[in-house]
Amino acid sequence: MPLPLLAALLCAAAEPKQKSAKPALPRGAPDARAPPAAQPAKPKQKSAKPAMTGVLNVNRATEAELRLLPGIGKRRAQLIVERRDKRPFTSVEEIGRIKGMRALVQRLRARLAVQGDTTLRPLRLDRNP
């Protein structure tokens, strides 16, 4: 038997056996198999938009006013304004026909209007009774 092979076998036999075959991880790296309580929890991001009350007339609203509603960002506000410039909306359901807006319109139905004044404003929570 060649000498290097014999030396390798002897070294392998002399090493202490590990109880489980865990791959070596760099220091500070979280173990993916560790229980969830052992890993730090990621904080949930809270919506940066304040809670709103009132209704928004989508036929008169600016992009900035549209973006006050949760779920409407820059792109969706642009889509609404572009479509409205071609022909004003006659019903809230028409807004839902814009690609990707149906579920959002269902959720915001109470905050949307196609006639009347815009009364949308931030909801004030009085902490002092």
C-alpha cells in the first residue's frame, strides 16, 4: 500500500467522529435548520400611508391624490389618469377594468366615487379623550 494513502487512512481514523453530518457554516451565519425562535424575526413593514377617511372622485383627482389610497402607487395613478383623460369614468366598476386593478377596486370601493366632491382626508385618531 502506498505510504500517502496509508497516512490519509490513519488520519481519518484518528479524527473524532461527529454526531451528525452538519456542513460547516461560517461564524455568524444563521443555521437554516435552526428552529424559527432561534432566528431573529424580520420586522413587518407597516404601510407608510396614513389611514384615510372620506371618498375620492377619480374623475377629478390628481395623481398625488390617487396615491394617497393604499395600493395605488405612481404607476397605477398614471394608468387611471391616462384612461380618464380619454373618457371620464361612468362607474367605479369601469376603473376595475384597467389591467391589474380589479381586486384593488373591490377593496377600495367605499373610498372611490365618479361624481361629487372629494372628501378624502387623513383619519385623525384622538389619543386624548
